[in-house]
Amino acid sequence: MVSFGADTNMLSSDGYNIIDLLLDRPNRIDHSACRMLTHLMDVKPDLDISSRNAAGQTPAILAVDMLGDGEGEETFEFLCEHGADLSIGDRDTGRTVLHEVVRLGLFEMVEKVLDQLSKISVYSDIEDVGGKPLNQLPEIP
């Protein structure tokens, strides 16, 4: 449908766009999501891959949730390579991608996220989530 001019910015009745539906669906598969995102970007290169969905999350935050489920690295890399803004926080909590990778204990992703960020500091204060991303680290026994 996108190839025939469907509006990729159109929202579902619940307020979700095509990227949200692709990344936030049950039984999502990383390589399929990435393949579909590639097609979407080929057809609609101006597609906003940093918009918030009805729940206030960006595609990058949804991809990090996939990482927490043991998949999503390919999709996350794709979003980074295509300029997703990782500094946009969740509308309700203020948590950014950096907060989420630390909260989920995805320490191998912290360096990748920091490489992508130029607008946020690991020392930034987000009151609603209990402070700085580094404060999200799990306690070490």
C-alpha cells in the first residue's frame, strides 16, 4: 500500500502510526521489522522515525524494548543509521533510550547509544524517573 501512495503519517484509531504498529506488535521479529522499515524508508525517505506514538514512545524506545526481549539489534541499528533522535524521551516518564538501555541492563548498548547522542548528557536530570541515567544502574551485590 505504501508503494501506491498510502499516507505513512496516518494514525490508527488508537493514535499509532505504521512504525509503531510494526515495532510494538505481539510476536514481532527483528529481521522482518528491519526489512519492512527499509522498504518504508525507500518509498518514503522523509518518514519521521523519531515521532512519538500515542503512548509517548519513539520508535527507538520501542526498539530498545525489543532488545530487552533478546531481539531488535538490527532494527535499533537501522534507526540509528537513519538518524533517529535518541535524545527524545518518553512523553510520560521522560526516559530516553539511554535511560532504557541502562534500566534494562543492556550495558553493551550504552556505548552505541552514547556514540549516537550529542544532545544529552549521562548526567542529565529527569525528575519523573528518579534522576540521572547512571542512577538507573541495578545495584551490584
